[in-house]
Amino acid sequence: MRKFIKMTVAALLSALTVASASSCSGIIESTVEFQRDMHQSDYYRLDNVCETDDGYYILYGGHEAYFIEKETHRIALLCTKPECAHNDDTCNANISGGVLWESDGRLYYTNSTLLEEHGKLVDHGERIYSTALDGTDRRVVQDLEFEPSGSSTHVYPILHRGYVYFFYSGVFYRSPLGGKIKKRAEALWGEEIEGQKGSLQVYDSIPVGHNFTLWADGDFVYFMANVMQPDGTYKDTLFAFDTVKAEENKKDKKKDDDETAEPLVKQVWETPDADVVGEWTETGVSVTKWYVHDGYIYFYLSGGDYWRCELASGEYEKLADTHEVTPYGKAIFTDEYMCLLNSVPEDRSLPGFVIAEGSRYDYLHLVGGDTFYVYGLDGELLCELSLSTIYEQFDGVVNVEPIFCSDGGIYFVAEAETVIGGSETDQDNWFLAGGKKKYDYILCRADIETGEVEVIIDWERT
Ligand SMILES: [Zn+2]
């Protein structure tokens, strides 16, 4: 769960401060493109990152903002108040975000808003906020829900060339950044699902919420949805919205009203079957990791290989036989690289994961990993990066999670578990033996050029 609605006095005071600092909600000019390579980490502790000229902003645990300086790779909490204990909502680093963007020198993030008004708590639903780059000067930018839903499942909106793209009740919308959505949001695709308030996504007759992943590349805004097939199985399916055509239609009012005109949102790809790309862990349902760039969808299949498909022609091309290097893995992409970590299935049996009846695959929980294989987007294996120094430096490393790759470095988290106190030799029964577990989340950077691996910060928890 990323969202915390804290009912503390401090939370309310800070919420009230935010409310009073945000009287206007005018449209905000923004020309930024969607930062593809910052929006791939599934790791729940560090899945929000954005890049600026000088560095990276990153939310640890979904609510502590840090800044990593690009040149030195040094990290600092985003709060310089000397008197601050950094433990409540008055701290400048306290940002609870579903997303993180930078545009024109400000940070943007989403959060659910509960405010005290006339002695009552009022739910304002999910909203976009902004703050100065040092965490001060917080403002409400925009609502993301037409009616507050109290829902805790959210689709991450994206910002692309001044528009915020988001889902609400099964409908795909866009609105100028900062615009009042009741006036300014345009419905682009989908039909409102009766009784489904909020950004919880339901498509067709899928009985549970399946989050749509938003993306953009050049003139197109994409979303990946898990769509029910005629035989009752499900497939991840990619849709594209043509932003240039949408602008042309706006200028040419006639076209906009023409019902025979080509739709602006089209299906452009769906998860291939095994006869096209072979078997993998989630055969026919979802690809392990995908990245849209320059008219291609690049994807990695854990249990299979590395592929791409040209969206215009639908032609597939295998880029590398990655299964020969590692049978399973976790991948992240950039416009230059596909970085593959040789993770392994966890050594305990897990139940199969059921997407829906007739569409079952064995879900493998992958852990560990001690080598990154860096491929070019064309499939050439460029280098191997050993993470052995991390395993030597820290006891009990059980997992590695790739977070992002930028500026010649792969950022990843090594998770370590160690038992402290009690009878330390009894690792299996540490709790009964009076021990405690210490967890280390160690953010590291592996340099693609030099192979050097450095520790950026060790977040410890007991
Ligand atoms: Zn602080």
C-alpha cells in the first residue's frame, strides 16, 4: 500500500497548510516529455524516481524523498531544516507519492487528500501536488477524481507535453496540467463503468481491478491493459493515442464531429503467443518487462528471450537468446540498454497465480542475482557487471532489485536479512531463540563503463 491517510494532528495541520497555500489552480505550461526510463521499477520501496539536470529524486518507502547528485552519486534527504526530526508531515522530505515528475523546476506527485473543513473530515480524493525542488512551497495542482472514491488502488497518471493522462472509472482522460478536470478533462477512450468510482480500473468484465500502465513515446501516449479474450483468457494489450492527430482535429472542428473519422486511440499490440516467441513464465498473458521506444515495443521474457516488435507492421524480431545467459531474470531498459539481472526462482514452493479462470500460469518469485548483463537495444551483449563485492561486503544478501539506469549507471537495491541477538547460530528459529531480524535495503550503483559497484546508502530497519 503506497497511500497513507494519517489521521494525526500533525497530518491535519500540514494538510490545512497545503490547502491554504493553494488558492489558484490555473493551467501550468509544461513541455516535458514522459521519462520512460524512470518509470519501470516494480520494487515497492523505490518505485518513484525522476531525473533533473543535476540528479535524481527518489521516494524511499513511498514517503521519504531523497536527492542523488548525478556527478558524485551522493545522496541526501530532501530536508535541510536543522531543527527537523524528519519524522512527521511537517518535514520537507515527507512526500507521499504515487508518481514523481519534474517540470520547470518543480516536483509533482500524487496523494490522497483528507482535510478538516468546518470540523468535519472531507475526502478530496486523489490529487496532484507540486513542491519546490527543496521540498518547500507545496501546492495543490489538480484533482484526479471527479468524485472522491476513498479507493486505495491508483493508476499512476503521466505528464506528457503539458497534459496529464489518467484513468477514472474505466475511462481514459487527459487534462491540461493544473486545469480543473470537471471543466477541462477530455474523455479519450473507454466507457464509464457503473458503480465504479475512482481510478480503480475495471475493463470489460474483469472482476478485479487491473491497473493500466501509462506510457509515452514521441507523439503517442500508450497504455497497457489486461484485456479479456473471447475464450475467457486475458492478454496484456497495448493501445496508442495519437496526440498530433488530436491537435489537428481540434483545429479542424468538422473532423472532431465526424463519426466515421479514424479513432484517436487504437490497439497496436498484444502479448504474443508461444508459437511466435516461445514459452516463458507468463506465456501468452504478460511479458516480463516492456519498453516502447521509437515505434518498437522491446520486451524481455523471463524463462524466454529478448525480443522486439515493430508496432506499425507487427513484425517480431528476436534480439538475443538471453535464456542461454540466464534462464530467468529481471530487466530494466533505457533508450540505449537492456540491463538484465540473473535472478533465480525463490527456493520455496508458491501457489500458481491465477489471473482469471482459463488463464493460469505459474508465478515465480525471483530473488538473488549477482550479475547484470548489459545489452544494446539491438541485442548485442555489451558487458557483464559482477555484483560480487556487494555479497562480500554485506552478510545475508537475499535479493537484488534493479531500480533504474541512467547516465552510465545501473541503480539497484540489495536486500539483506540478518539475525541479531538471541542465539545467532539458530537462523531458522531466530524468533523463538529470542533474536531480531535486521533488514538492510542497500541502494547501489554499478558503472557500465568501469564495472565499479558503489554503495550509495544503506537503509536499515529492525
Ligand atoms: Zn525534515
